[in-house]
Amino acid sequence: MKTKSMILGCLAIGASLFANANNGIGEESTKKSDMMGCVLHNETKKPLRDVCITAYLSSKKEQVITTNNNGNYSFENLKPGVYRFVFQKDGYKKVVKDHVIIKTDNGFQMNIQMLETEDFNFMPGAFTFPMPQ
């Protein structure tokens, strides 16, 4: 009987340790980021993936990230200060958000909508091709 109690006690302690060890899995993914949000198409409201987002602090590039398949992004470990965020994607108008204040230990969420561009920027080439006659 004493042996059964010891075995059950060891199993209970082992299960408790296992449960506590598994609680740590995913702590990184739930860590509060300095800034996060979502980028959507202005008209369809569908998420935009592969949007390049650049964070500038005092005109110095701090971090560059891209949105995931769901249009989500997250900046972590940004220094406190006043930032400029630039959102860019081929085929869409650039979005600039100035004077975004990031404070220590404060999370910030900013969702963005982007418009498709309708015009093309063609630069004249250095070569001129003669017309066939």
C-alpha cells in the first residue's frame, strides 16, 4: 500500500511538472509587442501580405518587417521615441504615418488600409529606337 501511494505521488508530481513546463511553450508568441496591426486593401478589406513596413526614429531606419499571409505585422523592442512608419507594396500607394509615439512598456496598435495605384511611372529610356521604314 505504501508503494502504491509513493508511485501515485510521484506520478502526480511528474504530471504537475510536465504541465508547468508546457505552460512556457508559446510565451514568446504571446509576448506584448511595441507595435502591431493589420494592413488591408482599402476597397475589398482583404488582408495584404508582403507589405514592407519601415520604422524610422530621428530619420534613422530602425527596423524593416513585412506583413504575413493574414496582413498582420508586429514590431518588437522598439526604442522609445517619435517614429515615422512607411508602408509600401508594389501596385499600391505608399502610406506614411508620422509622429507615432512609442513609450516604454506600452503596446500600440495601428491598422492601415492601402489603395491600389492606377498610374504607372515609366521613365524615358536612354536609347531611342528608329521607326522601321
